[in-house]
Amino acid sequence: MGPLVVGVDSSTQSTKVLVVEADTGRVVARSQAPHTVTGAGGARESDPRGWWDALATALAGCGDVVREAAAVSIGGQQHGLVTLDAAGEPVRPAMLWNDVRSAPQRDRLVAELGGAKEWAERTGSVPAPSFTVTKWAWLRDNEPEAAAATAAVRLPHDYLTERLTGTGTTDRGDASGTGWWDSRSGAYDSRTLEHVGLDAALLPRVVAPGEAAGTVRAGLPLPEGILVAPGTGDNMAAALGLGLRPGQPVLSLGTSGTVYAVTGERPVDPTGTVAGFADAGGGWLPLAATLNCTQAVDRFAALLSLAREDVEAGSGAVVLPFLDGERTPDLPHASGLLYGLRHDTTPGQLLQSAYDGAVYALLTALDRVTGPEAADDEPILLIGGGAQGVAWRDTVRRLSGRAVRVPQVREAVALGAAAQAAGLLLGEDPAAVARRWGTAEGPSYGAVPRDDETLQRIASVLEDGDALLRRPGA
Ligand SMILES: Nc1ncnc2c1ncn2[C@@H]1O[C@H](COP(=O)(O)OP(=O)(O)O)[C@@H](O)[C@H]1O
Ligand SMILES: O=C(CO)[C@@H](O)[C@H](O)COP(=O)(O)O
């Protein structure tokens, strides 16, 4: 067996760890441990120490082979605001990407710092309430004592990487989702930081692609002294893990739904639909995200006392499953909406409508993220937990009219982190490593005629329901 690397996916619901053979990509051990997410209404929080404990549990679940690893990398849920005190302990729980309490601060920041077009040109994105900068502004407004006690601000993957190395670092991919990173210069944006009263000294150093974040400290559940790669946001890690080439669209069905592609051109979308993220290499990752994906549809199934696959065709009803507010479309105050219920509507049809509503929102952004490099017959790569579901897969095929490929590897994020660690260890480009590993291979499902009638029905309910969906406090 050749050298081994460890790839970590610390996402919203769980930590997944893979131990992978660096030369071949063979997964020699895998394990998973759950996270706790608290909060009602617009709040979603997790204690960062819980992510560290979940990492330790998942590493232990991989067995003794972890002791042979030569490098490690962490992919983490994007955007979360981790605030640490002078001793490195969390000042309060982390506010997660799907916490929408900072919607008013977002509106204010966009207006005060030049408007949507200028934000997009400066940072690549018009911030959504997911973005770290809006959460920091919320904290200053609502918990000034917590903001004052903060000696370091980190993203989820930075927090875990720092616990491994002892040094505060991040990477350009995850930094591009903060709102205080200038995507033109690749440096922190001093104007934004000054405006929100955040000292750049509290932020981690942005490690360049291919550079090490450090080495593992003594006394941890990984071998002392092994290389720690920069890590990145979970979507950037999945893009690495699939060895993506420009024009290949990815649809990820997890707690969040995301649709993205890699591109060589810096994305700038003043409408705010597409976030202009950097990828974990030297390129870009235009991406649109929804807050309501697998968990929202699972909730519908539970309400209807149905299993996930108990869908029935033929529904005339529309479900907009915006249980957590929504980011795409930009409706942070929205709640779920059901329209078109009849005596003969069945529970299975309603469940199908919930899948349709969740997938619709992602598909509206598909063409915007793939850009001119895209070929219409390029299959959509379907990843995330939902990619294992037949109802999800068939809904994507029917509403996109495109073929779908489901990569055999289930843990694209952890695999991307492993590829980054392997690239660092072997001195190779991580995306080339992933391509060598054949990670994007898997069964393909052919195109079916696009269901334009359903798309049109959802579009018109979204338009007509606009006032309801914008009403705060429903
Ligand atoms: N076989 C399956 N069919 C459909 N959905 C599934 C299946 N297995 C898991 N899921 C969904 O996957 C989700 C978790 O996806 P995952 O990508 O791991 O989430 P995250 O990365 O956001 O923590 C769960 O909410 C669940 O609904
Ligand atoms: O906010 C975004 C992307 O901008 C989310 O995609 C988060 O990165 C969380 O991802 P999952 O835990 O759902 O994988």
C-alpha cells in the first residue's frame, strides 16, 4: 500500500472522514459522526467544539489506519461565523450559513457600501444573509459584548485546521464566501472590514493553493508532524474531488442545494443569484445555493407520513418548500407555500411537488453558472446525500431535460479534501489527482423531455406569491 491521506468533510449535519491511498484513490476506511444544529425561526447555530469532537469520533471510527496517514485536509461548510476569545475558545456558538437573522444587516451593508453592482465587482458576490460579513454585522448589533470579546474570527474549516496546526489559516475558496475578501486582488478588503469594525489582524492568513497550512501538533488523533493542506469550503472541495473541468455542471443535494461549475473567468453577477466564489486552485466557482433542499423535502415526507420515494406524478399543486426562508430566490423571510390543492390531490403528488419546488430553484441558476463553456448535452453531475435518492434524480432529469451522472463516490467533499492532501504530499495538482483517481465516474441516466408545464406553473406561483413570500414573521 502506498502513502495514505485523510480527507474530511465537516458539513452542516455531520463530519465524514475518508482514509485514501494517495496513489490510487482507493478508500481504505470511512466513518461519519453527527453534528448538533440548534435554533428556531431564522437562527441556526452549532458549537464549533462539537465539530472537533465529531472529527475525533469519525477519525476513531476509521481505526488504526489513521495512524499511518501522511497528510490531511479539511473541507467545511461555508460562511459560518466562528468567534474565538483570546484563549481560542468560542465566544458563542457559530452562526451557520443557513442562519438568516442577518437579512436586515445584509440590506444595510449592500446599500452602504456602493450597492449590488459594486459589491459584485469588488468581492465577486452580492452578499446573501449567509455571508460571514452580514453575520458579523448582526453580532455587533445584537450581542456587542460577544463581538468585543472576539480575538479571532474563523470559518468552520479554518477552526478545525487551526486546531490541527496551532496556526490561523484559511484559503481563497472559503475566504471568497466571507464578503470581506476582494476577488480582484485576492486580499482582504480593508474598506469593508473598516466599515463593519473588524480588525484584519483577527482574520486568518490566506494560504495559497499548493502551500501547506502547517503540520499536525502533538497529542491529537492524527500522527504528529504530518502535512496539513489548506482545506477549503465544502463546495470547493467537492469541485476538486470531482476533478471538474469548465462547462461540467454539478448539482449538490444536501442540507443546502447548490449548483456550480468551474471557470477560468472571475464571476461577477450584480443580480446576486450567482455567488462569484474562488475555487481551491487558481480558478473560480460560480455557484448558486438554496437553503431548502433535502431536509425540507424530508420534512414534507414526514408531515405526509410518507417515505422519501413515495412520490406520485400528476400533481397540479405547487409547493415552494421555503421552510427556512430562501436564498435562491432571495426571500430570507419566506416560509413554505402550498398552492393548487384539490379533493383528488394525493399525498404522493404533494411530496413530488415539494421535490419539484426544491429542484426548480436550483435549475433556474444552471445556465448562469455554467456560462459560455457549457454544452447542453453535458450530463449534470449529481452529488450530496440526495443523489442517492431515485425521486431526486428523476426530478432533476424531468425538470432539466438533461442527462444526469451520479459519481460512484458518495463523499465528494471528503474525497476532494483527500485529493488536496494527496496533491500537497505528491507535489501534484489536486484536481489532476482526482481525475487520475476517476472520481467522477458512475452510472448515467439519459435525458427525458423537459417538463415545461410544471416549470411554468412554479414560476407563476412564485411571481404571484411574491408579496406573501416577502412578508416578515410568517
Ligand atoms: N438514500 C437517500 N435518498 C435520498 N436522500 C438521502 C438518502 N440518503 C441521504 N439522503 C439525504 O441526504 C441529506 C444529507 O446530505 P449531505 O450531503 O450528507 O448533507 P450535508 O453535507 O449538508 O451535511 C439528508 O438530509 C438526507 O435527506
Ligand atoms: O452556503 C453554502 C454555499 O454557499 C452551503 O452550500 C454551505 O457550504 C453548506 O453546505 P452543506 O452542509 O449543505 O454541504
